[in-house]
Amino acid sequence: MSSPKPTAPKSVVARRMPLPEFVAMLAVLFATVAFSIDAMLPALSDIAEELSPDNHNRAQLVLMSFMAGMGVGTACVGPISDAIGRKPAIMLGSTLYILAAAGAIFANSLTLLLVLRFFQGMGASGPRIAGTALIRDLYAGREMARITSFVMMIFIMIPALAPALGELIMDAAGTWRAVFVAFILFGLIGIAWVWLRQPETLPPDRRVPLSRKRLMLSAREILGNRQVMLCTLVLTMGFAQMFSLLASSEQLFGDTYGRADSFTKWFALMALLSGLGTIANARYVMRYGMRRIARAAYAMQVVAASLGLLLVASGALHGDAAFYGFFIWAVSIFFMAGVTFGNLNALAMQNMPHLAGMTASIVAALSALGAVLVAIPVGLAFDGTPTPIMLAALACSGTAWLLMAKLRD
């Protein structure tokens, strides 16, 4: 006989804010990460010219350092949120994010900028991880995956517009540094919304004090959970190929395909089209289950990456046709993310309601850091073609597809 699905205590459920507002607020919190990455894309060439003129590929590290900081920060935020509550954890993370963004405005070397971006990533992990734990406090299983998909539907609009907004800010201010002012304002919006409207979802009697013994026992339980670790490995594979594409996107659109002037428009279209993945997942996840949908998405990417590599290697497409072929494949990468990431997080958290914050931390930290370790060499191997990224997508999606066979709904 199957065990009952974990649900939130009635005392917590009674304090939910209206669902539409809850979804919108979480979309803003989650989008802190995506906005902080995507709004920087139009600035990479200017940053390279000013701070790294001898090696333009090093400007990609502005993205990777943020992701690395996010990976480290997520290892801390979960246990902190389990100990002090979700709202204070979001406040602390957002404050660090804002302070690091303020410092980056005045960075006069690439090294200093990378350090500040690392701390900004650590801060961004606060709203992202505590927000995930907040959802798990209120929802479980497929319902959690469904809510996450609703969040992602709104969330996708922010990264879709972020490059264009970043470009607009740069044009108006005449410097890439002004983008960090937008990050500060975005962080303040998130803080105000959570502080004024979101009730605390983790009552004192369910909090886990921060102590070395408890942390060790909790970490051992999470790391020893086969389902959690499999989901983490699969998420690593998914993030790795997405990070690799993001890191080289400006160079691919601009240098390889001659779309530098329209990069932000193409990126926005790509993000909006990929949002169909979250819509499809929200509609069908209750019927088909999280594992089946996610595995099908990775199988789709194996086929898409293989076809892309074949077309690039054969030179069958030229000019505009080559660009449109690449664009369709890039959309498939983000579509795959929309279909899989929410489901995999829900699968990982499904049987861990008593350690929701720390589980979210460990899953996010290990998957983000692992993905960065894969994406950095892929990004630095950029050779003017999409071949390195497509090879990474093929290897990562193939591995993810095999691992998904071992998961259960």
C-alpha cells in the first residue's frame, strides 16, 4: 500500500495569501536570478572592451561568477530558512544582493566585478531557495509541480524582456554600470512585497535549530536519499546545457550569425516561445506525472541536439537558414527547462517536507555548482560555431534521460 502524500499542516494552509498574488510574488522572487543573468547579456561586449580587452571570452565569467555564488549561497539559505523562517531568509538574501549590486556600479577591474557578482549570486539564492521551501510548506507532489509551472509562466516574461531592458538602460545612461541600478530596484520590489504581504509559512514549532549535529544529521538524510540525489544529478545536466548556451548567446547571435543589433529582440522571442513548455507542463502534469514528462523532454533534446550537430557539421544550412536552424534549437533548450525544472524540484522535495529548506538548498547548490563546472569550459571553448554547446546538450540530455529511468513519481 502506498504511503499518503505529504501535505502542509492546517495551521499553515490557513495563512495562504490569494493564489494569483502568491504566484505573481514568487515569480518576481524566482526571476531575481534570471533577471540578474539575462539583463547582463547585452553588457558583456562593453564589459570585455573596458575590463578585459585582451580576452573577450573572459567576460562570460560575469555570468558564471554569479551562478557560482548562487550555488554556494543555496547551501546556506535552506538551513537558515529552516531555522529562522522563510521571510527573514528572503530579507537577508535580498539585502546582500542589493549591497553587492551597489558595489558593482563602482568596480574598476574585472576581478573586483567578478567578486561582487559572486556575492550578488549568493544574495539571489535567498529569495530563490526560501521561495521554493515556501511553496513546499503549502503544497506537495504534483500540485507543487503545477503551482511551480504557474510561477514559471509569469517568470518567463521577465527574462524575456531582461536583455532588452538592459540594453535600454545602457543606451539611456551610456554605461553598462547602470544595469546594476535596475538590479537594486528589482531587489527592493521583492523585499517590499514579501515583507508587506506574505505570511510566514514556517511556524516556530516546525523550525530546526542551527546546530552542527542537526545539520550533519539532516545533510546525511538528504544526501542518502536516492530520489533527491537522482533529481540533483538530472538538474545538473539540465542547468549545464542552459548555462552553456546563455554564456555564449551574445557571441553566437552577434559574431556568428550577425544579429548583434537585434539580439535582445531574438532573445525575447526565444524566451517567450520557450514559455510554452511551462504552459504545457501546468496543463498535463496532473495527468501524465512529473517523471514521464521530464524524461520525454530530455529525449526530445537528444534528438534536437543530434540533428543540430549534423546540420552544422555538414554545412547543409547557410546564411539566414543557418541562423533560423540555430534559433529553433536554442528555443528547444529553454522549452526543455520549462518542462523539466519544476517537475524535478517537486520530485526531489516530495518526501522531504520536514527538511524542505535544507533539501532545496542542497539540490540547488549541487546542481548549480556542478552545472557551472561543466558550462565554464564549454563557454571558453567557443569557436565561432554552436558545436561545443550542442555537444554539451547532447551529452547532458542523454545522461539525464538515462538517469530519469531510475526515478519514480
